[in-house]
Amino acid sequence: MNKLILEAHEFFKNCDFSYYICGGFALEMFVGKTMRKHSDLDVSLFHENKRDVVALLQNDGWNMYKRIPEPGTMGCATPIADHMDSKLDEIRTMWAIKPGSHITLNLREGETDIYDFDILRDNQTDFNFIEIVLDSKKGDNFVLREDINIVRQLDKAILYNNGIPYMSPELVMFLKSPQVYTTHDFHKEKTPADFKTIIPLLPDESRQWLINALNTAYPDGYGWISYFGGEMICTHKI
């Protein structure tokens, strides 16, 4: 198993809140082998624990940033002062960065606390950068899109590999479905490759859940031209 996953588990395993590996590393935990290079390590937790994780990381010397999405781009970032910062009231993604990370932040011209960023290499090798993704749950369900009722039972949403929790592959692929993950230069090769690797390995129930979720989220069709059990279901680009 990749050493970044092991280091993340060692860091988080004694915290008093749930966490799980997500993104590309979660797919590798499902497959059981290395699939490709990874530019970052993604760790997810639930919204109610966002202040806890900020306090935990800052106490260990990490610098924390709120990720600010911008349509059609990779977005930008702004510093989080501490676990009581009001920036945490409405937040989806945070970055934890230590000196020496392969992510560099550059102050945006004309701004005082808004940073653009550069990814210096396409393969993270040291445990000095974490993208913290905040998810939602309601009762026994993991909530992906509350507005259109796309949910997954928690015990199917979070799986385990040698005791290390990770997001199930069908959820990872659904969360990679927005257009930025299929068209932006940073993602447009990785995401379809992940999709083609993972889909044939999904259990039937997981595959059907993903089909239903994509059809619900994109009723006019979706841009991946791929086959589920020999049957094409996504035929139109968003």
C-alpha cells in the first residue's frame, strides 16, 4: 500500500472523528495496486468535524487554507486563521500544507489574502500536503446531492482495506463526474482512465448505483462514452 496512505492513517487513526481516504488513492485501495501517479492525497471527513480537523492539523504545524472554487478553473485559496475562523462556516474543501510541499501558493495581484497555486510535480511523495474534502451525512446515509436525493448507505459508502477506511469507488467516480474533471487539462486524462479501469471491477450493485446516480444528475446524458456490462448509457456531452 502506498506510504502516503499509511502515513495519513497513522496520523488520523487516534483522532476522535471519522475520516477516510478519497480520490485516486481510494480507487487504488479498492483495486489493490498502483494505477497511476497522484498529484495530491485526498482525505475526507464529515462537515461536523471540520473545526476538529483544523485544530488537529494546526497543532501539528500544518498551515490551513480554504479552497475557493472558480468555474472552469482549479480555483484559488485563502488562509484559515484557526478552528474558529468564520471562513469555515461555508466550506467544501480545505488544504493542509507543510513547508516543502509540491504545492506553492502565490498571492494574487491586487489581493491581500487570495492565493493562486502551482503544482510543481505530478506525483506527491511526502506527507506534507493534504486536500481535506468535507462530506455530508443524514442518518445512516452518505449524502452526495441532497437536492436530487442522491445518497448511499454509509456502510456501502465507506469501505476498508486492512483496517484503513476509504471511499467506495462508485462514490469516487460520481464525485469525479462534474465537467471540470473531464475537460480541465489537469484532470481530463486521469478521470476517463480511472473510469475505464474501475467500471469493469465494480460489483453489480455498485455499478447499478453509479448508473442511476449519473442518470439522475445528468438527465440529458453524460460525456463519458463508456460501457456498463456491454450497454452504453452515457451518450451526450454535458
